[in-house]
Amino acid sequence: MIKNLAKSYDAFIASESLIKQIPRILGPGLNKAGKFPSVVTHNETLSSKIDEIRATVKFQMKKVLCLSVAIGHVEMTQEELVANISLGINFLVSLLKKNWQNVRALNIKSTMDQLSDCIEHIFPVSPKLAVVVNVVDGTARFSTVHRLECLVDQKLQDLQLTKFKLPLRVGQQTKIVQKSYDDAGINAKWNESQWAKKISKRQIRSSLSDFERFKVFRAKQLLNRIVRTELGKLRKSAKSTK
């Protein structure tokens, strides 16, 4: 029943006197779905609370410990939303043990129009391959220089290192690094790796429309049905031969 309620409604509210009894009465279902009721105090009216919830943009990380934070409202400007989202992301990531290494995806739920412009301001640089030539301090932050265009304000411990290595000396020139990089065929090796294929699949899934996702879902259902049918036939034939 609680799961059906969580799927049917986007938000819940409860009075201040009942909010502490919600977990005991309804269990942890609403909290697991990230839809724990918002508190209506005695000084607030029901209509004003409903308007506040409708005008709220929420940021939520899924498939991990549920962290839901109200980021802004519809009357805020794009610059204010960008600032709030950046602060919220940095705070939530700081709660994780390995920071960005524990982040698989970020999800922003909006009751407004598309937030593509805001996201471009928050994440202006797409992930790229880089060559680490020299490490002076592993905890120091990289500055945006011409040799490290893809590393913007990041620590070495926040980067995800691959298994690819180049025969370089410490602090070699950019043209030598580029030549060694091209001769080793790092881009081709990267594209053939499982890591790159997973990223490519993730990007394809994120660009699908709702109808395309539905077609993929139906195709998976059909594939699973065929596999179960063939597996049942093999089991029956194995029993008959015994």
C-alpha cells in the first residue's frame, strides 16, 4: 500500500504533531522512496505549504543512501539556481567516503522548464583523457593551464586512473607527450575498453526518449521470455533423458 502511494503522488505533507509518528504508522516506505512528508507547522496555512512544495526544485541522488535536498524555487534566477545546485552538489559529495569516486550519476528533478542552461554552467567540461606527467603534491589542486585543459580544479586523488602507461620522463614537453600518446594508440585502446563502452552506453540511454525507453523495455521482456522458454525446454529434455 505504501509503495503504491509513493508511486501515485509526488509529495506528502503532515502536521507538526503527527510527523514524529509517521515512521511508526507507515513504516520506512516513504523515506526509502525519497518522499517523506513535509512538515506543516501551526503557524503555516495548508494552501501556502502546498504552493511552497509545488514551487520547489529538488535534487536527489538515487541508488544510494537517499539524499534529497531542496535547491530552489520558480522565482529564482538562473544564476541563483546554478549557485544553489553547485553548493548542494559539493556538500553531498563531501559526505561520501571517496568523494567523486563514489558518484555514479546526478539527478535533478525540476517542476520548471528544462534546466539544460543551468547544467551547462555547472558542468562546463565533459570528461576527457589526460596524461599525468609529474606529481608534486597528490593533494594539491590542478589549475586550468593549456596542458591540462580537461582538469579544472581537481585533486589527483579525485581522478580515476586507467591502466594505460607511456614511457615518459618527468616533466617532458607537450609535443613529446602528444607523439608518445599517438604512437601508443591510447584513444583506440580506450575505445575498446569496457570502461569506455559503459560510458557510451550510459550516454546513449540518457539521450533516449520515453518511447525509445519503452521499446527497449519491451525488447528486454521479449528476450527474457525467449530465454526462459528455451531454458525450460532444455530442463525438460534433460529430465526425459535420465
